Amino acid sequence: MRHCQESPPGQLLLAIRQFNAGQWYDCHETLEELWIGEDGEVRNLFQGTLQIAVALHHWRNGNYGGAVSLLGGGVKLLSSVSDACLWVDVARLISDANQMREALEELGKERMYELDSSLIPRLQTVSIKNEVPL
């Protein structure tokens, strides 16, 4: 079982690159392999981030309901995670996902593609003090 203060595994670094490149389905696949074997905070980090990646995939493909629902579900899972976990800036991801969900709800299904692209979440990394050696 991993702890939030540890260095991220290589697969998470890959998932971060995929997420930020807009390869949200691939990111989902990468994170799915990670979350299945975890529990606790780290599991919620992987699963919550996965849900936000899938939400973005749904948004791009015109699935308004799936996008809004999964943005909310991802935030709910991430809300039980430390503000920073495995170098991921969880607090920022929660804030960004909430902003996108609110903007989508204001736009509605018919205008969802008018979303300001600056509202699309990106995974940011931060340094974590007191890293636990692997």
C-alpha cells in the first residue's frame, strides 16, 4: 500500500502526461491499472483522477450528462485525499474540476462546446515534504 508522501510510481507520471496531453481515455486505462491494487487515500486519488479524465473524454465526445456527473464523482473521491498526494496537487485538481463542472452547468448541453478551454483541468505537481523512502 502506498502513502501520499511517497514518490509517484512511473505509471502515475505516465498518466499525468496523458491527462495533460488530452489523452484522457489512455489516462483512464493507465490509472485503472493503479487503483485496483490500492486502498485508502491513494486509491481515491487514482480513482478520482480517473473519473475526471473520463469526464473530460465524455465532454469532448458530446456526452454532457456523463461529463458533469463524473466531474462531480471525481471531486467527491478526491475530497477524502490530502491536498497533495504522490506529488499531485489534489486541491488544485478539485478546484479546477469544480470550476469546469459549474461552467458546463451554466452552458447546458446545447452550448457545452463553448466552454472556455482555460477551464479544462490539468494535473499539476508539487513537492511533498517528509517523503517516505520507497
